[in-house]
Amino acid sequence: MFEARFQSFEDRAERAASGPRLAALRTELARRGLTGWIVPHADPHQNEYVPASERRLAWLTGFTGSAGVAIILIERALLFVDGRYTLQAREQADLSLFSIEHLVETPPDRWLEQNLTASDRIGYDPWLHTVEGAEKLAKACAATGAALIPIEPDLIDAVWTDRPPPPLGPIKLHDLRFAGESAEDKLARIRAEIAKLKADALVVSDPHAVAWAFNIRGADVAHTPLPLAFAIVPVQGRPSLYVDGRKLANDVRHRLEELADVRAPADFAPALSALGESKKTVRLDQATAADALARLVIGRGGKVTRGADPIALMKAVKNSVEIAGARAAHIRDGAAMVRFLAWFERAAPGGKLTEIDAVEALETFRRDTGLLKDISFPTIAGAGPDGAIVHYRVTSKTDRVIAPGELFLIDSGAQYEDGTTDITRTLAVGEPTAEMRDRFTRVLKGHIAIARAVFPDGTTGAQLDSFARQFLWAAGLDFDHGTGHGVGSYLSVHEGPARIAKLGTSALKRGMILSNEPGYYKTGAYGIRIENLVLVVEAPPVAGGEKPLDAFETLTLAPIERRLIAPQLLTADETAWLDRYHARVAETLSPHLDAETRAWLAAATTRPLGRD
Amino acid sequence: MFEARFQSFEDRAERAASGPRLAALRTELARRGLTGWIVPHADPHQNEYVPASERRLAWLTGFTGSAGVAIILIERALLFVDGRYTLQAREQADLSLFSIEHLVETPPDRWLEQNLTASDRIGYDPWLHTVEGAEKLAKACAATGAALIPIEPDLIDAVWTDRPPPPLGPIKLHDLRFAGESAEDKLARIRAEIAKLKADALVVSDPHAVAWAFNIRGADVAHTPLPLAFAIVPVQGRPSLYVDGRKLANDVRHRLEELADVRAPADFAPALSALGESKKTVRLDQATAADALARLVIGRGGKVTRGADPIALMKAVKNSVEIAGARAAHIRDGAAMVRFLAWFERAAPGGKLTEIDAVEALETFRRDTGLLKDISFPTIAGAGPDGAIVHYRVTSKTDRVIAPGELFLIDSGAQYEDGTTDITRTLAVGEPTAEMRDRFTRVLKGHIAIARAVFPDGTTGAQLDSFARQFLWAAGLDFDHGTGHGVGSYLSVHEGPARIAKLGTSALKRGMILSNEPGYYKTGAYGIRIENLVLVVEAPPVAGGEKPLDAFETLTLAPIERRLIAPQLLTADETAWLDRYHARVAETLSPHLDAETRAWLAAATTRPLGRD
């Protein structure tokens, strides 16, 4: 009855044939007179989701996590992963071949500085490292007298005989009724920013920025409608868009040619060289621009300035059409969530449901809307102790029955053409313990503190982050992730520049959409997270107020489990917020529900809170 | 009856003889083949209070503010000051000679980059700029092709004929009953830090750090018992202390010679050269080390590493003796404050008191303790609109009568051998308006939110700062300064590394003393600030808690004006905090007060709150 088409539950524990692959790579090293090679988990755009053709680290080491680097030397091989992935790396990599290092405590550059000697010659692919990343590596090598040498094409590609072809997802135009602003107008605004930055041209290396600027969407990576492409926007004159022509249907090509010179990816590097040749000042995005781009410009005498991609901020501030789209998407998605929650409440007490059952059901309810393009990320569905693993992804091997007495955390999202969603609910099967209710209520109080926050325009997410944590702190608890991340408009579910986190130093601007997702995780026992998306809006003016104020409008519509709330821990203001939110959820979603689900929602949004 | 011995009310509006001084400097420039000279408000230690012999900027320009830079070119002269000082600079400097620039919006390096040409040769004194500061200037000059040239001695000194001699305040030993740790033990801990930093020697360029490490105090600058001195601490072997021998009585010299080689200031530069000569790695404090120090080491082939002075953190974490001293100092200071507050309440309604009267009275009550060494900074005493000027300093010219219906803000502190204090109270003369009570109560709620905060060990001040602002934000208000700064132990009233501020990214550690001083300022009308010092302490453990928790213990003891509080704005928890605080103030201070003042305190800590 239920089916997941966008998410696989495949277990990826099968070990890569790392032995022969390492041997082949080392032969290649020797042939080139190198003593080492660096293999990051990265593509030339520093994408969050890396296409199969770029998964060199997984091919070589077997490790499939979303962050990692390998350093391959003649006699040793090292795999660097962060704390989230230590266990997974030990399972996936052949420990007779690789030693596992801590990516944060001993990052690769520090390791190189401590272990290389002056005779070492370390190679790297300049398309897979940012300018700053390459600078760090170069500095570390230089400190030991070793050489760091950029080499292309990537050495792995010479030995990866069955490397998949690059993706060729068809590009679609993102309609003005979703985008709200024409590509012409966006490009005019971008040119004005380039002029302010005193640059001659902007290299757009982030495909999200390309998608936004040209009002296109693609299908090259999972869960995000990204078109892998580069663009160069000169301060005056026509932009150039570098994209594989096989992704372009005639109408799309025709529209894009109105906006830009559409060129083959192979033309990109020569175009950068030409900018250098004519001594241009080229602005690169410090977050995504590959070292190779800077080399091409500077190598021919051009000047590079690095900084935030100005498109990132423009893209993060949604216009009124995108905001209307987000509201519509959240009503649609909320109705699907409510169908799921009603189904779950009927089915779960039987004691047979598994995590995968829940994922499949939720995806099916979302597909039933008829408008689901993809899920916005692999659903995190953790029963009992699995809920405490913050980045848990259920596989056929880890799948658990959701047992009575357990909490079930489900974090999921959808891609619709009018908006991207991301929601987490924590559900109780059977009777929760007093501790669970206490923790859930503290998380909820933090969630409400963010939802109700009023703050001067220009406040950063870092200034708000502690509001979400204060009630956990008071009980000697905390959570080890940010409180919120930016969310795109039918783009990535993780979008910069603003976030609500200890280090979220970008200002929150009206029109930005962020998540509000405090949590609490008890290792080996349960996980709690309550996540809604919020929109930064102008707050109603206060008599006598001196500063323009902002506030959050909660976009996500779905009931929060009232039976998990210890009512005495809530203040009157918090209870009022919860009741208003639930009334809005019921009122807004009811017209979109069948009678049975509508009745369930009416009950779920008004039933008694839990015991104290 | 009352008298201020430590604070002057002199008006400094008389104009400097800038015309001839500029002419003499320009003659000197021409003689050296320079086209410009940079004059910062700084001494070789980057001290907050600059001794008279180092006030080159004031001598040249007439500007006496605490931050500023002049750039003197052949045809133009510019004075850079920040927003606080724009008006003062326009009054003090001769505007026919100097144009005023904004220090923050167009800092000197940016101005140089935009205005110099390739033929310019700009000189600077490498003892008055940090390494980083000099690097910025050099980069700016290089971008235009101009040269930046270090020159010593300072060019100003060649033309400043009546330059005061450097201060020779006698150095005293800071007794173990105040310091709590011997200099030997401190030096052993410092050496361990130097080893961790993989340096061969630490240059101690911050006189606060010298004072702390050697358990000495001096009298070279106002309000802070600083001995101007440098030290070099090698990772092994005897430290060297560079200090003018005329500051040392025999017993002090004898004690210091047990700890270190005591050398003349003139020996300091050759010692740095010698470290360079022997290829040592020398650690410099990035906040205070002059560019000259790095040049001396690197010029002879040594290596310099820059970073936070490890002594700064050690000094900020007070030991149990210093904490006991702080508590004793705050009882003593609180009793003096209460005498002042009781006197003020009797005297103010007469309508004749002025700001200077209040400053003189308060200093006199503090001197009456018999233990006052100095005030810890010039008292900020602002009646009505003067209270809204955050860095107001009353002079005989600005002095105002404190009129009925006005608020009076008084921010002051004391230096006792056992501790440094800093307290602000806002007092009402006559009946405050409803708006004043509303604003005062919002500031108080923020103050209480900090005072009651409980947070995981390692939390930064930036993570707490918004707790102090949230109630003002809700009314469209805010304040434009940090919530709190670190405070030394019989040292500077402004001490790093931790602070409670948007950019306070240093972790709060148990034993640190900080201020808690939210405020609100209505330009042209009134200012409000409520400041207590707080000590970071371990919070009582919570059942089920997972993290070590910290909290603040409020050290400052003095009533907060209850008639300025709108009671309905306080929660029950906030009211309980206030009542507990006031009960503690009355109980702790009463034994130290005469009967009349004791009765006043009993009333002041219990009287009805204001109207809503």
C-alpha cells in the first residue's frame, strides 16, 4: 500500500575493493613522481549531495558519509571523518588498509604538517578544493618543506575504470508564478552587486545560485533540484552559462539563450583564462569556488577577490510570490503530515510498525498531493534509541519496530515547485515516562521562545540561539546542533547565509525562511526534536518603540503531540501560543482533509496535555 | 565637606597650539624625505589609560578622547575618531588645520588606500602600533605603491619640546593575602603554557599581565595600579623584567630579583634582538605587542608566533583568595554606596545638588573606608539628558543641577587592594514618569535574566547577551553597548578575555568576575543602567542533568531603586529574585552601617514598588 520512491533503505555496508584500488592509485603516484594524493568528499561545486560520478572517496575507501577526506601516501593511507561518522567509517573502510583520523581534532592540514618531510610531493585535484582549502594544505606542506602540486585530471579518474558518467538531469524553467522575479531582473540586481564589489565579473560556482539567477531547476543530484552548471556574469554585457547541452530541451535552450551565452562545460576554463588574460578583477565565492578557478584567472595575470557570493543573500530573501508559494506548500504538506499522523496513531499501538513503514507511509501521503517532486532529504525516522542518533538514516538492516513506550522521531521534508518543507515531530507510542514529558516540554518551551521572539532588524541568529536552549540548560541538558538553518525555495533544504546557531553571525532579514528545531537526545534511549519552518517578518510596531522590529511567522502546520507536554512547566503565554498555533493548524488544514482525518485533527489539536 | 581627590572636573576645551606644532612636524617630515606621519592615541603597551608622556595625539591635535588617530600629510591633516567623539573632536581640534574622519566607517588604512599615490612615503612609530595594526597600514600603502616606513624615535618627540617625563610611580608588592598565589607558582604555570604553545619565550607586553605574574602593582597611569614594564619569560630559566629602577624601593627590588633579572627598559630591545639572533620562537600577545617587538626578533632571524597572551586567561580566573577579597571589597564598597544613596535621598529633593556634588560625596564616602587606593575610573554621573550620554564625564562646564522629576545615573568604582568594584545605580528625584518606570523595569528584567542564568560550563558571553536585551526588544528598544566586561583584581576595571556581548566569543570560566549592566538611553531625556558585578560559579547540580553547569553569584551589594519598578511587569520569579537580593544586601551591609543609615537601608530594600 505504501511505497518510497525517493528514498532507498539499502544497506551500504558492503566493503569497497579498496586493496586493488589503492594499489592502482599508488602505481599512478609512482608514475608521476608523487608521494601522496588527497581525496576529499567533494565535487567541483562543493555540493552537499555529491553525484555518483564524483564519489571518489567512497569508491576508494568504501566510506559513504557526507564529509571526509583521505590522504594516500606510499606506505600509509588515512581516512579523516568527524565524530558523527567514526563508527560508520570503521565499519565501511578496510582497517587493514586505512587508519581512521578525527577530521576536526586533527584536520588533514595539521596531519600533513606533523607528518610530511621535505622530500614529499603531495598531489591534489584543484577542482575539488576551495581556494582557502588549498591554501591551508599548501601552508601545511610548506611548513615541512614538502611540495603540494595541483594535478588535473584527478588521479583517481585514471584508475576508476567503471566510473559512472556525470548526471544529465533535464533542466526545467522555474516558472515566474513560483519564482516571482524574472531572470532579467535578477541579473540586473546581480550586476549592481558586482559593481558595488568593484569587480569586472562574478563567477557563479554554486549551482543553487545558478538555478536562482536563471530561474531554472535541474535533476543532477538527489533531493535538491540542482542543475550542475557554472556561470560567469560580467558587470556589463551578457552572462555565460556553462552547462551540458544534453540537459537542455529546445524550449529551455531557447529561453536561456535570451538571457545568456549558453556554452559547453569545456568552455568554462578557457573563459576564466581569458578573463585573466584581459587583467580583469574576478569575484569568486569563497564558500564554493574551486582552487582551479583562481589558478586559471591568476595564472594569466587577472585579479581574484574572494568573499560571500552576493547571490546567496539575494536568494535567501524570498519575494512575495515565493512567500505565498511557501505558505501554499506548507498547507499542502501539513495536510499530508496530518494524514500521516492520524494513520500513525491508529497503526502504531499494534506494535508492528517499523521505521521504514513510517517513512514509506509519509512519502506516500506526500505523493498523494500530486505535486511532490522529491523529498527534500532522506527522512530521519528513529524509534527509541535510534531517535537519539542525530543523523540517523534507516536501512533495511537497522530498521526497528516502533515499540509501545517508545518515542518516535520523524524528520522529513518535501520539494514542491512552490516551496521546500522540513518538519520534525516526536510521537509517543503508548504512555511516555515523566522524564520524556519533562524533556519534551523543555524542548517545546525553547521552540516557542524562538517562535515568539521579537528582535531588532539586523539581529543575527547567534543572538537568538540561546533562547531555544535556556530551559534545557536549567536542567543540565543541551543539544549538540544548531537551532535552525536557512531553507531554499524549491531548492536546497539547507541554505545560507543566515542560521540560528552559536556561530550564526549573518543578520536575519525579512523574507528569509529558517528552521526552528531545538531537540534533546538521550543516547541509547530516545530522541526529541520539534521543528517548524519560520519566516522572518516585520513585527507589529510598538508604541514608543525606536527600532524596526522583526519576528517569526511559523509556516509549518501540523499538531505537536499534546500528550507529551507537562502542562505545569508551561507559562500562560506559552500555553496561549500553543493553543493559538493548534487552532490555526486545525482551521487552515481542515478544508483540505477528509472527514475522518479532520475529526482526528480536531481531537489532536485540543486534547488534554500530558500529566505533570 | 565632600571632596574628590582622584577625579578632576577640569574642562579640557582649551585649544592646542596645533598650528606651530604641525609646522614643526612637517619640517621634520621634509628633513627625512617623508610625505606623511601617523599619530595614534597609544603607548607601547596599548594601554587603556595613556600616560601624559605618550599623549602625542592630544599634544598635536588638542583631541583628548580615548581613541583616535591622526594622519599628517604635507598638505593635509586628518583626525580619525569614532561616533562617540565626533562632537568633542570638532570642539577640541582646529578645523582650519584638521578634517575629521570617521574612525570606524573610514579607518586610516582604508583612507590611505584610497588617497595615497605611489610617490608617498609614510612614516610611523613601530612602538605605537600592534603587529596586526602595522600590517594593515602596510597593506593599504602597498596597494597604492606607497611606502610605509618604521621610524624611531617617534617624530613627534623631536618637536615636542615640553614633553612630560615618563611616569615613575613607585612599585609595590601585591601581598599574598590579596594575590592568593605566589609569583613563583604563577611563573611555573606560565612556563607550562609557553611549553604548550611550543615557544621558547613569551614576551609580556601587557603591564596588567606583568603586574599579575610578578605580584606587583604600580602607579604609572590613572585609576589602574599599573607598573609600566615589559617582561620576557623563557620556557626554561629566569625571566627578565624591564622596568625603570627609580620605581623600585630596595625591598621591592630585592624581592623581584629573587624572581627575575631586573633590567633597565633600555635593555629590552637588545634582549629581543638576542632572541632573534639565537633563532628562538617568541610568542607575542596579539592584542598589545608592538610592531617594533616583532621587527626586533624577526630582523635577527628569530620566529614570532602571535596569539592571545596566556596570562590573560590565567589572570581572569580568580583564585579563592582573590574571590574572598572581592567579596570583602564589595561589602566595604556597598556600605559606602549605601551611605551615598541615603545622603542623596535626603539632599536631592532640595533641588540644589549637582552632578559634581554627587561625585565628590561618593568618593568621600569611599575614602572614609580608609582603604580606598583610587577610583577605578572617572565616575559617570549624568542627570537627566546627561545620563543618556553613555561615556559622559562631568566637568565644571557641563555640571548640571539634578532637578526634581529627573533620573540620575551614577556609574562608579573603587580600587581596594583586595578587589576592584564597578557599580551603576539609576536614581529618581521626585516622581518618575510611567515611561521611565517601564524602561527601568525592562532593564531590570534583563539584569535579573543574566543574574539568574544557568548555563553549561564553557558557554560564551555572546550566548548570554540577548537574555539582557529581550525585554527591551519586545518594546522596540535596545542599548548600544555590551552587557558586561571582565573586571580585574586590584587591576583594570576592564579586563579580557571574556565579556557578555554580541561578539564575546571567549568562554566564561568559573572564577571570572564580570559586570552585568544592561541599560536604556533616551537621547536628550534620561539614561538608565543597572550594574552589578557577578562571579562565575558552579551551579548546584540538577537531578538527571548531564552537563556541568555554571551560574553567576552577584557580588555587588546596594539597593536597586524600588520606586522605579513597575511591579506588574515582573514575573513572580523576578520579584522573588529582587526580594532575595535586597534581603541579602540589608543583612550583609547592616553590621557595617551607623544606625541612621541602617534604618534607611531597611526601608530602601523593602519599600513598595512603583506604580504600574
